[in-house]
Amino acid sequence: MKIALAQLNYHIGNFSSNVEKIKSNILRAKMEGADLVMFGELSVCGYPPRDFLEFPDFILRCEEAVKEIASVCFGISAIVGAPVKNPNVEGKDLFNAAFVLVDGKIKSVHHKGLLPNYDVFDEYRYFEPAKAFHIAEICGKKIALTICEDLWDVEENLMYTQWPMEELIKQQPELMLNIAASPFSTEHVEMRRVVMKRNVEKYKMPLFYVQHVGAQTEIIFDGGSMVLNEKGDVVCEMKYFEEDFQIIDTEGISNIEYRTPNIEVNKSEILMIHDALVLGIKDYFSKMGFTKAILGLSGGIDSALVLVLAIRALGKENVLSVLMPSEFSSQHSIDDSIALCKNLECGYEIVPINDAYEEMLDTLSPVFKSAPFNVAEENIQARLRAVILMGIANKFGYVLLNTSNKSEAAVGYGTLYGDMCGGISVIGDVYKTKVFELCRFINSEKEIIPNNIISKAPSAELRPNQKDSDSLPEYEILDKVLFEYIEKRQGPKELIEMGFEKTLIDRILKMVNSNEWKRAQMAPVLRVSQKAFGSGRRMPIVGKYLG
Amino acid sequence: MKIALAQLNYHIGNFSSNVEKIKSNILRAKMEGADLVMFGELSVCGYPPRDFLEFPDFILRCEEAVKEIASVCFGISAIVGAPVKNPNVEGKDLFNAAFVLVDGKIKSVHHKGLLPNYDVFDEYRYFEPAKAFHIAEICGKKIALTICEDLWDVEENLMYTQWPMEELIKQQPELMLNIAASPFSTEHVEMRRVVMKRNVEKYKMPLFYVQHVGAQTEIIFDGGSMVLNEKGDVVCEMKYFEEDFQIIDTEGISNIEYRTPNIEVNKSEILMIHDALVLGIKDYFSKMGFTKAILGLSGGIDSALVLVLAIRALGKENVLSVLMPSEFSSQHSIDDSIALCKNLECGYEIVPINDAYEEMLDTLSPVFKSAPFNVAEENIQARLRAVILMGIANKFGYVLLNTSNKSEAAVGYGTLYGDMCGGISVIGDVYKTKVFELCRFINSEKEIIPNNIISKAPSAELRPNQKDSDSLPEYEILDKVLFEYIEKRQGPKELIEMGFEKTLIDRILKMVNSNEWKRAQMAPVLRVSQKAFGSGRRMPIVGKYLG
């Protein structure tokens, strides 16, 4: 039996585009001799469809789309994912389902049993978990067909109280198929391979695993669909961060020699983050119908990195940098920014803010009177820059890229409605120390980002001789504490046991918790870690805990 | 048996304050002769604690708090709500639990079975649903002790597949107790009474129901705790939007005559919204540790309403209005705003934006060149006003109140980083037509809001002779469509069947769906309807459905 895996980039709710892609891949699979072609979880509507699932009209369109796809399934079977109505009186209205399509019709429907409801996932919000599991019959083979998380509850991860494969194995399947939508994070790529291998070792049969690629706002699917033979060897590993299509014959796979994973798979963490962010920008723009990006170039490392990533995603002709020096800007910040744009051959504008700033202070002087310079004036500079950037964006149809990094977003070191503006936050899930690593990686072959930008001490340049280290602990220490607190949920006691000082811990945790109100208004953050700010991290705003 | 109901305003994660409140109410109940005192669901940590629940340190503090509360329970029993660790290997780490405390110890722990995971609720993200239910024994009585949603799955609402009360009734309880955290919406107050009554009619025993009061950021708890006798009469209905404390003797309640509900309960919808919003502002400020609010007064009805509500929440001495006229502002907008401030005896500043606006256009002129005036210049005005408001806020410690209404938030008729700014959105869940009703209600005894403000045609005043109706359908029609689409999830077909024109529906639904990116950066919105923007409505941003 020849099985095609179609690893595609879907668009949530864009039925015409999703259906066309699926249909053309069915035809391709058929032409290339496949007996079956598999698509990802909820491929018909895109993942995650979120509250669109609460609209009966949306469910109807899903049903119509499945029928339309079935109508081309002659001489080949296909598996697609879509929501399906729960016919029972009790329980939620929908199941998350895999449809087996053949001979122009729906042959069988299989419901997901394990519904992730942590981090960015909300599946129990919409779906009833399946409690019964039945084998699919395709081309005369008995197949254990499951959906994503159904294979994930193994050994150390006992989040659920039932086990779909334990039910299916009783029905003596010959083969496991899994359709998935498994978001990228740097730790997740390896974990996914381990989990798939463990299923094969436990159930002693081959596994075909197909998932999504492409970004849906903040959630990035990295691809890497795979086939394992019954010995646990990965006999096919598909591309990362790109669409891909492969046909694998079940007959020969136990004899296929173990393939070393794709060169892509041996990518360093930094290279994976790089590719994920480029894809994230690219898909945000293409799926929103935008083409052109704008950003403020400060002379610092964050905006320099975002500019490089944006150009790689959108092309240099589609990215405009704006330099907005003030009286507090250093000459080297301007020179470094211009050098960067020249290296990248991209357009830039210089729009000094001095006059607008002075005029705003005059405007406010009847209210401010003789109050001394403080954070208010610093924020005014940052906000006037946002007015300029958004003005140009609105006038010429650009979308503003946010350039805040995860460290400053964590501790609230940024101006709301100022440098925190932007349609999408490109590096809001990248700690400052990783920002440095990414820049060094980008410069590994030649100096793209002027070394000055990388080597100088970080500064917001909002008052004379300001440095980040005036207000914040050194990033090397800060980032370690933030990682343990945000990603690992370590509390004050555990952090102190790790050797961090109590006063430092109290200060940092208080900064993180008391800035939820700022992050609540931040742009969606491209997610590359196991715990990004945004939809996967839901913290009370008025909460007092450690705040 | 005398049972005290303590309807309190908790603060998420503020253990010292919550524990003190609970302990002092236990002592009061004891002094007033009660045998048992009941507190709300998760009263120890506040509701909803959200991802704080993922921190082992937070759970430890909950455990310590329950022990501390137990230590004062001598001569009286108490029921408090807190998370508790799931001792089983399988399933999620926690249960949502009710603790029965007596003789200085935890006597029994009861787990919640039905976990709401819709709208603003995420309980299945953290908690394992209980599958076994056991009777509590308190003062020799057998009691069916349940938590909030456990009583809600009756008849028409078959979201769940198990029924806690059906298990408990087999153990022959004499009394039902329910501890709840039930957020306000205008429809919910009546629904809650119906559900409680239905339980009493079905299980034929009295019901004591205690819930929270107070706002936790966007979620407002309205109180209205109640006691029903076995005939279904409401024999006690506690205050709305205020803390309250009542002791009811189980012995006499079947003879208590049916009391007409509190005067509070007969409140009109508009009065309830009014009180909810005032409480929402008040608690946002008190729980964040803020005292002073600032807002921009445009001369329009939205900011006028927010000013009145803010003064009622915070006191006139704590609210500063700022008038920021431009060349496009009408004289009556300025006059009306001043008249409003005089009626309210509150402070205001006048900060014209003309000079800052002209200077910003000069600053941008090398980039804008001779491009004609368009929405870019309109947005610049709105954003410069935000710079002024935030400047004053930062300089003197005010918090900016957002004044966007639900209609304009829905269709994206507002400037991101401009009039969409603010720490909390006061009327973002109130349609424009309801804004008018609220203003008329406020003026019902005397003219507080100048009638001019209410009667003139709504305008953003960002270009000459602009009117909202230039860009939007009439609010009477718009609001009806928005309500059906947002609150009732009616799709295009259903809306056309209701008699709305297809072109109008297509236009409105497209505006709503294509502005998710703007709303994603909006402040938390005080929730007064069954479907508010924010945490209870989770829509894809790059989604294409109806967009």
C-alpha cells in the first residue's frame, strides 16, 4: 500500500484555498500511484479555528468542504481532518474528527479522544472527547487512525485517563496513521520524534504521521511529518518550515535502512528559531493580505534583528526602516543603522523627532508646569515615534513590526503605545541573550549586522547616557531567572535554592507579575518556546501573587 | 442548623487579604450563633486564578491558607474553596475543591465534577473533573455539597455527560449547599435563579447558594447569593454588587413566606449594567493599587458616560478630564464638555492639539510629500491625544480609561494606539444604543449629561463635518446585527432570513472579522453581556472566514 503524506500550509477559515490545495494534492497522489493520501488535523478549516467553531454556519461550511473533497476521491482514498457534529444528546456539540474518503463518499469518521487544553490549546472548549475507538479499513488493511494528541499520552505524561491506542490495539490493526497539528517550539521537535518512536516500540507496527506547516498568527507549525517502520527507524522525515509531499510504500519499509534525519533536523536551535520567525512573518503578511512592513530602527540589536528577519520573509523591496533620532540618540546609533540598511540594500527614511518632541512638551507645559524630567518624557519620545511609524504605515499601507524582545516584555521595560506597538511581535518570545545569538548566527558568514550594534551596551536612549543595566539586572542573569519562572514555573523558593539571591528574585518576579496589564495589550507574539506570552500564558491582571 | 452565607469580594492571589476576610467572617458567624459559614468557590485564592494554578508555589500557598483558616474553626464549621492536588497518577494535577473545616482541621474535601470551559472559563485547563461524589456530614446533617457548575447541567443544557447531584441524591442528603463564582451578565441574573429553583424542584430539599461579589479585571461578580426552601421559594436573596452576610436557620425555612426578591433584583437591565460598570472600575483601581483616573473628553456621548461612571466609582476628586480640541472640533463639543464637568464638579484641563498636530505633519512632510489628507491624518490626531493623555497619566500617576463602545470596537471604528488606548475598557461591552440608554437613565432625575451631548449626531471630529453615519450603518440597525452575530453566533444565512439585506450583512460581518487584530491589542473590557470582547471570545486573527 502506497501512502502519500501531504504536509501543507492551510489558512484558517479560508475554505476555498484549503479545499483547492487538498484536492490538487489528491490528484497528484493519484497520478503518482498512491493508494491513500493523508492531510493534517482539521485540515479542511485550518488549525486552530477557535471560536469560529461556535458558528453553525462555519460547521456547515466544513461539512460542505468535506463533501467537495470526497467528490474527487475516485481511485484513491484520502484522510482529511474536520469538525463533525456530536449526534448524542449529552456532551459538547462537536468532535474533532478524521474522515476517510473513498469512492466519492465519506467511508468512516474517527473522533479524537485526547483533547489538549493547555498552553495555546483550547480543544475541550469545543469538542467532546471520544470514548469509543474503531479501526479504519482502507484498501483492505486494518488501520489504527488517530488524531495528534491521541498518541501523546505515554508514560511520563499522564494528563488523561483513557488511552485510544490501548482500545485500538485490541482490534488488531496492522498500521498506525496519525493526522496532527503540532506547533513548533525548540524543545518540541525532538520530543515529537521520541513520542512517535515510543508508540512504534510499544505497538510494534509502522506509523505514518502527517502534520501542518505554516504560521497561523502566533502559532507556527514546523512540518517534519514522518514515517517510522515497525523497528522504530525513521524511514522518512519531511521538510521543516516548508510544504512537502512524499509517497512511502508500506511493503518495503521494514527493509529501508535507517536514514539519518534530514539535514534540516540537525539544525541548531538558533537556526530553527531563525527559520520559524521568518515563516511567522511571511505567513502573517500573506494570510492577512499584507505585503509591506515598516519598523523603527533604533541602532540597537533588537530592531536590527527584526529588520534582517523581515527582509528574509518579505524581500528587501517590501521593508521600510525608519530612523527617528532625538537629542538623546548617539551618532553611532544613526551611523550603525544606516550601515545596516546599506548592507541589506533596503530603503530607509530619517525622521528626527526633536521638533515634534519639543512641541509636545510645549503643548503639555500648562499641565506639566515645572515638574522635573522623568519617565513621562521618556515615554513621550517612544510614543511620538509610534505616531510617526503608524502615520507612514497608514499613509502608504505598511504594517508595523514590533521589535520588543522577551526579556523586556517580561519585565515591562518598554513603552506601551510606544515601542510596544506593532501588528505582530517578531521576537517577543526570544530572550535578549538569544537575540545576541541570532545576530551572531546571521553574521556567521559575513558581517550583515554591523558588529558595533552587537557589541555596544544595550540602551533605550531616552535620556542622557541611559543604559538598560541602569534599570535591569544583567541579561545573562535576568534571562536565566525569567526562563525558570516563565517556562519552568519555578517559584521564589525553588529559585533561591538554585542559588539566585532573594532580593533579585523578588524584584524580577514582581516586575513580571505587575506588568501583565502591559502585555495584555501587546501584539500577538510569534511562539518559538514552550511558553510564550500571549494565548498560551493566561495570567490574571489584577492578581496580587508575587506582584 | 444556622448557616451563614458570606458573600465577599476576594482578590486573586492576595492570600493575606482573602484569608483575613474569611477568618473575620468565621468569627462573626460564630459570634452571631451560626453553626456553619459558607464562602465562595476558590475563595482562598480568588477566581479565576488562571495560570497561577500552574505554579507549585501557588498551590502550596493555597494549602497553607486553608490550614490557617481551619485553625480558627472551633465551635463552628466552615466551607471554603481552594484547589487541591489530584492524588491519582492519571488525570490533571488538580481538583477544584470545597473544604469542610471543623475542630481546627480539614474534615472532608469535595471535588467539582462539571468544569466550565466556555466563554471566559478555562477550568479544564487546570482541573480534573471529579467522577465520584460523596456526601458531607456537618453538624450531624447529611449534605450534598457541590461547586457552582455542578448544579447547572439541567435539562436544556446537556454540555456534560455526568450529573453530580444524581450521584449525591442516592446517598440521601437532607440539604444542598453550593459554593459558586458566577460572573455577571444581564441575562445571567435571572438564569441563575431559574437554575437554582429547578434543582430544588427536582431534588426536593432546601438549597444554600453563596457566590462572589466584585470584579477581577474584566470579570464582574454580582453577588445575589440566595437560599431557597424545599418548596422553591427564595427565602433569602443577598445584595447585588456589594458584600453581604446573612444567617439563615434551616429549621424554619419551609415556613418562611415567599419574599419578593430584593428591590435590587427588580432592577432594570440598564441599572444593573450601570452598577456593574461602576463596580468594575472601582475594583480594577483598588486591586491594581491605583486611585486616580484620566480620560479624554471629546464632547461625545461615550466619554461623557465613562466620566460619570468613573466619578461614581472613584470620586470626583480622583478623576481628571482632558479636552483636546483640534481645528476639526466644533465649539459645541468644547462647551458641552465643560458643561458636563461643571455639572459633575470635576477637574478638567484643556490641551489643544493644533500645534502638535501641525508640527507632526511638518515632521512627516518629507515622507508624506504631497499625499492627500486621508485616514493617516485622522489617526495622527487620535494618537497625539493618546500621547497627551498618557503623558499626563505617567507624570502624575493617573490611569487612562478607555472610552470605546462595543459597536465601534466590533467594526474597528477607532484608532489603535489612539482612542483605543486605556488600562481598562469601561463600555467596550456596551453597544452604542445601550450607551444612549445609560445616559438617559443617568439623566432620569436631573440633567447631569448635557442633553446636547445625547441628542447630537455622533462624530469622531477628525475631518470637517465628519459623522459616524458616513462610515457606518445607523446604530439602530448595526447594533441589532452585531448582537445576533456576536452574542447569538448567527451566520449570514440566518441574518438574511431575519430580514437584513445581504450587502449590509456582508459588509458588517467582514468589518467585525477583519478587525480582530485591532481588538487583540485592546484593553480588557468590563464584561456585562453573555459575549464580550476579550478572554471570552477567542477568534483567529489571520482567519479568512467572512473576512
